[in-house]
Amino acid sequence: MIIRVVLIVLVFVSSSVFLNAQTDFGVKGGVNFTFFKVVEGDFGTNPSEEVGYYGGVFFDFEFEDKLHLQPELLYIHIRDFQFLNAPIYLEYDIDRNFHIHVGPSLNYFFDFFSNKFKVRADLGLAYNLSDSLDIHMKYTLGFEELAPNMVFLGVGYKL
């Protein structure tokens, strides 16, 4: 599974050569807030929150004015849970410094229940503080009952 995620990222990197797109590469990291919603028999809903951290790399392919493709590969750690997150964003530039991200999020959990692969949806916002530095926030929605919802707050730096 990890090999598949790496191959997906490599396909995006190599495709920029063929698409003649402007390509940027960078690192990002920050804190994430995870919201579990677990139903426990007849005792009702037991919501639980956890705080963790994340870090990884991203590629930014500008293929049209104001439109980008931004795949990422992130390592996420939340208390006892660790997983790889590979969102594939379609980015729209609202203006020069303000961007919106939307897209699927592919996740491989190292130790999360029996289903190790989950697909989720992401919606995010980013604001450029400079040409190289941004702050960002994203919300990840889990489709399955046991897939957690998350809020990410962090910084990104284009190398």
C-alpha cells in the first residue's frame, strides 16, 4: 500500500514535465485535532477528541491561471495512531494570496482497526504570508462510521 501512495506521487511529479506546468515543491507541518464518534452498544454516542501532529511534503502544479493540482504525502501521529495521508487537491486561487483546496484524501492506517485503507474528503484554505510561506487549515471528513473527522492547522514552506 505504501508503494502505491509513493507511485501516485511520482506519477504527479513526472506528469508536470509532460504537461509543461509550473511546479513547486515544499514541506508542511502542524497540529491536527481529531474527532472520533464511536457508538457503544446501548450506551449511546461517545464523542472523543485527540490532538496530534503532522508533517510531510507537497507538490504544486499550476496548469492553468488560478488553477493548480496539489498532491501531498503526510505522516500523521495521533496518540496511539499513525498513518500516511495522501490528499490530492484541486486548488483555486481566489486572489494572489488566498487559496481554496478540495479533493479526495487517501489514507493508510498502520494500526487502525482491520480496514487499513480509507478514502476521505478534504476542504481547505491557505493564505500566503510570503512567496514561500503559507498558513493553512483543512477539514477532513471520514465517510465511514469509524473514520475520524479532522481539522489541520499548519504552515507550509516552498523550497
